[in-house]
Amino acid sequence: MDPNCAICDGPPKNRCDCEFRTLVHAVEESEQRVLEPMYDEIRTWVTTQARAAIHRDFRAREARRKTAYERWLLDYGARAPRWQREEMAFSLQRAISEDWKAAVERYPEVLDYYYGEVKWSTRSGGEERRPGGGGGGGGSSRTSRRREVWQG
């Protein structure tokens, strides 16, 4: 014998969707309470790592360009006409700006990399999983979970 609906007390033959809607609502509220802070922490970590990587790469390129420019100044700068020195300085600035633009355009790729470095595991000793990586359902209904972030 099937029980009446726990929400509207309708008979089982009515097959209302009250219990299902209540479950969906409870899942959404639980995700907001539990997962949103984790998502915020992950987002902060990923953004910090991506910005640092982009800036490191840019600073390395900038240093190489400045070194080449300084080498040119030492080798040719003293005997080069003023217009040529100014042109070289302008070229350096243009190249550094292009390097910065190229670095910023890499953000989607770099963010994807660091989001890919986020790993999930359960406290119950289950296997490690990547978000969206299958694994199916099952297990106890109240297994507590935690997120671990590792840099690769």
C-alpha cells in the first residue's frame, strides 16, 4: 500500500508532483548553503593562480624585450641618430603592449587549466573525483563531503 502525499495529503492514485517539487527545492537550498561557499573559494583560488601565471609570463617576456633593447642601446645607441633611438623605444613600448594583450587573451585557456586542477574527494574515503567526472549516484544519503584544491 502506498502512502498519501506527504505535502498535500492526496491519495497515491493522484500521483501529484508535490514531493518531487519539495525535493528539488530542498536540493537547491542545500546546494546554495553548502556548495556556494566552496564555489566562491574555488573561484578565488583559480583567479589568483591564473592572474599570477599571466603576470609571470608577461613579466618574463617584458624582461627579455627590455634586455634586448638595452643590449641594442649599448651596442648601437651611442652612434645611432636620435630618431632611431626614439623609434627603438617606441617599438619596445609597442611590443610590450602587444605582449600584454596576448597575455590577457590567454585568460580563458589559463582559467580552464586551473579549474581543471581542482579535485574533489569525499570524507568517507571514497575515490577521488573531478567535478562532472561521472561516478554515478548511490552511497549514504548524508555523506559529508569536502573539496581539496591542489596546484598542479
